[in-house]
Amino acid sequence: MFHQFVILSLVLSLCWNTLVCSFLSAIQPQQIFRTHITSAALGITNVKYYIMHKTSSQSSEVKDTKIKSQFVNIQGANIHYLEAGDSTAYAVLLLHGVSWNSQTWQDIGTLRLLAEKGYRAVAVDLPGYGSSQSILGAEKPFLKDFLEGLNLKKPVIVSPSISGIYSLPLVITHWDKLRGFVAVAPVGISGFSKQLKGIELPTLAIWGINDKIVPVTQADLLLKIMPKTQKVILANAAHRSYLDATDKFHNHLIKFIEETSSQIDWSVEQK
């Protein structure tokens, strides 16, 4: 019964996302349409991942007593987020892919891990996802307003999949407000490549070698256009590399965050 409910919920979510994508593509056809059209493929394959990880994580949710569920008003909408760690510490903002939400980062232990490492970890439900209200046309200004609303100064932003339509515009227009960018196979890189070219923001491009949704060539494009980028390819992982190879993903994420906080020399590409 639980699995049937999950499948129905994800199908309804997929239908909603597809309608939104179609509307946005009519507004900005060259950049947004190619970005959003991947929603259908992502939503269908996400069912098995949700069931597997939600079931396996239920026994550990009780332990996450320090993870707070909160709301903030952004552009007139109530936006939900989860937060763990010291509110004055170095911040990490976790976005999510289509058919997912902030709960994913609690389920796989990312919020807890970051808090234990001494960071302020925030996972947001993007507008219209999870428990957040929708904001029409929020892609470009939303993250800037969210950072200001929570007083997140110079965070590292972790952006998988469809969340690229939010994170990439922020990187283009306000990269100086960020400490680092973790591109987890985000969509939209090709569409924003001209604006991203030359931006000197420390960036980790992390991909699953078997990604059929956003190919590894997009990681190579980031290496080419953003000079402070390093690339990591995870074996035995597909588009949702953080679910397929969670421990390895966490190891690379923590290493990158530690490197950005110590302001290492990014002039040499790291393998």
C-alpha cells in the first residue's frame, strides 16, 4: 500500500512538473525548454530510488533529532527548509532534483554529516516542491532572495539535476556571494555556457559515469568554461550519483568544502 501511494504521488508530481515546464518553455524557449524537457525521464526513473532509500532510511530518521523543519517567506510564498548545525557556521545549501525535495538529504545522511563536521547545513524545498508553495517565474531571483532571507553568507551550493535552472543563474549574476558550487549533473549548462564562461568560482563537477540524462560531456564543458573547476566521475553511478554512490559522494563533497574554506590554489586542475 505504501509503495502504491508513493508511485501515485510521484506520477502526480511528474504531471505537474511537466505542465510547469511547458509553460516556462514558451517564455524562454532556447534555454528553458531543453532544461525542463528532461523532467519526464527523471520522474519515471525516480520511483525505484524513492522507495529504496525511503524504506532504508526510516529506521534512522529518529536519530536526526537536531534537524529542524522550518519555513521562511520568500516573494510572498512560504518556503520550507530543513536545517542542521550551528547557524553561525560556514553554510552549505542543498538543492534537489525533480520528484525529490529537502527530505532526500536527511534520508541519505547528508544534513547530519555536514552538521557533525561543523557546518551549517540547509536543504530547501524549491518552489512548488515538497512543502513549499509555488512562485511563478522564480528561477532567477529565488535563490538570491532565499540566501538573504536566511542570512546565508558565502555558502557552498550543491545543485543536482533540474535545480540547475535555479543555481546556474545565481552563479552567473551573483557568484561573488558564493564560496563554492557543487554541480551534480545539473541541467542547463549548455544553455548558460556563454554567461558562465570565465567565472572564477571554485566548482566541483561530480557525475555518475552511467548518467544517461545529463552526459559527462557537460562536466567537461564546465572544465572548459569555468577556470576553477575540478571534475570527479563516480563509478557504478548514474544520474543520481549521490544515491548510487552515497559514501563516495559524501567524501568528495566534504573534501571540496574543506578546500574552499581553506582557500587553496585552484590554478591547477585536480583529478
